[in-house]
Amino acid sequence: MSWREVYASKVTSAAEAVAAAVKSGDRVFLTGNCSVPQLLVQALVEHAPQVQDVEIAQTLTVGPASWIAPELDGHLRSNVMFIGHNTRQGVWDRRVDYTPVLLSEFTQIFKRGILPIDVAFAQLSPPNEEGYCSFSLETGLAKTPVESAKVIIAEINQQMPFIEGDTLIHVSALDYIVEADYPLYEYKMADPNDPVVEGIARHVAELVPDGATLQLGIGAVPDAVLGYLEDKRDLGIHTELFSDGVMKMVEKGVITGARKTLHPGKITAGFILGSRALYQWLHHNPLVELHPTEYINDPCIVGQNYRQVAINSAIEVDLTGQVCADSIGPQLFSGVGGQMDFIYGASRSEGGLPIIALPSTAKRGELSRITPMLKQGAGVVTSRNHVHWVVTEHGAVNLYGKSIRQRVEGLIGIAAPQFREELRKAAHALNYI
């Protein structure tokens, strides 16, 4: 049989595929971010009353999370490895489980059978002339888990771009094919007019040298930094994710990848969060390669890049340099993500810059994010042993190789002015200075 005949033999409806494949007690992997397979999700929600104790393994998803509705308790239960806005309340209500894991190791818990997958839901591009589909926007966190599943249900969307790199899966590897044609989810990073974000971005941009390779974590600050790099030359991208800002900087000639030591001339990433304009730009774009996250986020791979700059955000930083980025006290908020992967990876890079960037205050200036101690129960994502640069809208300080006394002085210097005296008193009480 030709691949086209194989393809045609596997085409079915979403409802039929889900009913045939998903049984009580199964673990279902859900492709996430902007690649959530919407027809399969709808079919699963409709099928839910017919099954019990189905676990949905997932990371961040864009769009409504209909599968975590309270009325589906006992039928479907999500296990998230990164908490998004649409699953956060479910975690807080104890209806959704959270499993902490480094992004570089996320795919391996499925591949190694720690969390074996019974059924995988994937959204793919239409096949090329050889019968290969692309995992496209969500290659990094989806390809390896999907390929490790016992059964693969693929939603093939005519509007999904074909993206190059280690993104391919042949139609013969799919068990069910559901054809689709609808607009993909979009993701806007942040309001570009936030003066605090812009202040932080300016300070970060001042640290970035020509020829640097950038990692841009999720959030407002990393994306805003790009707007302040127009005077730089030959920047490269090696990152877990990127958005529209990278496209714009390529068009302006700032991002060329000419000095990259790995994949020179290429933008390398795991997944995409952005607009439909970006998705169209990515379609068969030879500049862009996506790869599984176990490669992109591997600190040993990251460290091979020349001048790797890692830009990540945080919730709070204590006066010794401990970074909390996943919880507010004991209340789980997001996840570890790739912060530790890239902070450590950038520290291994020749000329690398590991950067933690955060606003100096929270709650409209009522609380300092530079704190004497992390809140009770707060999670340490980047340890005081790994931290290097910390940046707020008030400046930048390098903590690496500095004593506790020096760290205290440096961090107080970039804290909001109204909290500096209070922080100094607390440092004295803690015998730091």
C-alpha cells in the first residue's frame, strides 16, 4: 500500500477514535501549548461519562480546559507538569494533580515508562510528499511522549504549519487519523506598554553582547527584551520557546545565528507560542528547526553554545540569592519549566549569561519581591549556588562568586527604594551583614 492508502484507511471521526481507544484506567497524553487537538478534546469530554479514572498527562495548554470541569470528577483527572491559568484553580481545589519535573526531563518520564502512556492525542501538520507529518508548533514536549504511546490518535489540521527539524512522524505510525481545519490557538506574551517590564528589559538588553545566543523563557520580560536589541549584531536563538518578537528581529537583520556554535544560521527551539502571522512565517521556513525538549533543554547541550544568554523570570528572590519561580509560599502557581535547565546550561557556556529578571515589587508596590527570606513553603527553583545575574527595573547585579554579605548589598541596591531600609534591618537581624 502507498502511504496515501494507509492514511485513508485510518481516517475516522474524533468520537469514533476516542470511543475505540480510551478505556477506564487509561493514561492519555494531551499535546499542549498552542497545539491542543480541539476535536479530540471535545470528543473525550463527551465520552467521559462512559469511563472511569482516566488520567490526562499534560503540560501548559492554551485555550479552555473543558476536561477539568468539576462534573467530570471520577471520569477524567488531569496530571499537569506545568500549571497554567486554566488549570491553576483546579490544582488549588485538589481536582487536578501537579507533578514537578524539569522540562529537560519531562519527555523522559513517559519514554522510560515512569508514566506509561496508553493513548496519545497529537495535533499534526498535513503530510508531505513522503507521508511524514510535522509535530509543528509543539514538537519539544510532544514528539517523544506521543511516540512512546501504545495508541496514537492524530488530529491532522490543514492550518498547522509544517516546521523543519526533528519534527517528523510518518502516517504509518498513527493508529487513528482525524481530519481538521480550524484556526490554531494564539498566545500573546504581554502588554508591551508596562513601564516596569520595559525598565527590566532595558537593563537585561545592556548585558547582551553581539553574537550572543538567546534563550527566552515564558512571560513578559523575556519577550520585551527583544525590543531593546536592535543595535546588536548576529544574535542567535537556542530556546525552549519563542514568539513573534523573534520573527520581527529576523526581519530586521538582528537575529542571524551567524556566530552560533550549534546549528549555525538556524533558530533552534522546542515549541512556539505566538500569532497566526508567526505560524504562517514558520511554514517550511528553512531558518527554523524544532527539536524534542530533552535535546533543546539539556544543560550539556545548552552549554555548548557560545555566549548563551538565559533570560528567566521569578516570583521572589531572597537576600542570599535563592529564586522562587513556581509558587507563592506553599500555594503552587506554575512550574519549574526550563529555568534550571538554561540557568545551569548558560553558566557552562563560554561567555554565558544566566539571568533572573523580575519586577522589584508585587501587589502594586505593596510587597517587595526581593525578600529577607522566601515565604514559608516557597519552592526553590534556582538555588543560591546556581544564580548569577538578577535584574529588576532598578538595575542589575551579578551574585556569582559573591559572599552573602556582598549579595545582600547588591540585591538591596536593585530592590524598590521604599523597601531598602527594611531589607537592611532584616539582613542585620539574620546576621548576613
